[in-house]
Amino acid sequence: MNDNFEVLLENDNQFSTFLKAKIKEFNNERSIYHKEARKSGSIQPINIIASDDNGQWIGGINAEVYWGWVEINDLWLSEEFRGQGLGGRLLDQTEKIAMEKGAKKALLTTFEFQARSFYELKGYKVVGEIKDYPPGSSYYTMVKMLL
């Protein structure tokens, strides 16, 4: 077979959809966990919105529960509300809800310049590090056993 490559230097939604579908198909054939997670209702979202006294969004958290884990996808607070314990309360509430949904472990990723020390204070441990990503920094995978 010849190398019939086409190089695209821009996004192609149709091609991205094709690749994702093929990877999903591959994973479903080889992992019962992937197949089960894709059944309706198997991935359980958790979204907690933090608002100020005027009802304006100031941050929040979104996560998903599956495979007995909660994956923290995003946690952000407006700068003026940081350092007041709100982030910790958001994370605590998310973990509590996740445990009620069957999660035994938590997973998240963070950059060195983001919130590694915050998560460590909340009981998360670094299990993986990519150094110099972005240059001069590190990218961490962190986990926590939920009680």
C-alpha cells in the first residue's frame, strides 16, 4: 500500500468525528467499562454553580461520575472570591455527591501554575507529571481516595 496521506493544517470536523467514532468502537470492543459508560445514564454529571449576592456567576465546578470514579473536569472561581474557602466547599460538595453516586476515587489534572497545592491540601496526590508542559512548568494528574 502506498502512503496516501492528506495533510490538513486546519480543523476538519468530519474527520475528527470519524476518528472519535473509530476509537470509541475499538474501546467498546475491548473494554466492558467503556461500553457500559456509554449507556444512557451511566455517566452522571455534577455541575455546581457559585453565584454572588446578585445572582451573577462567580465560578463553579463540573465533574462526571463513572467507573466508580469522579473526574473533576473544571473548577474555577473569580479572583476576588478566592482564598475564602469557597473552592474547598465546592470540591467537598462535589465529592460528597459523587460518593452518593458510587464514586470511591477522584481524578483531576492541573498545571503547576494553577492549583496543585490547593488540591494537595484537599487530600489529592500527584500520580503523574509531565515536565516542561507548557515550557517552564508541569502538568499533573492527581487522585484521591474518597472516604
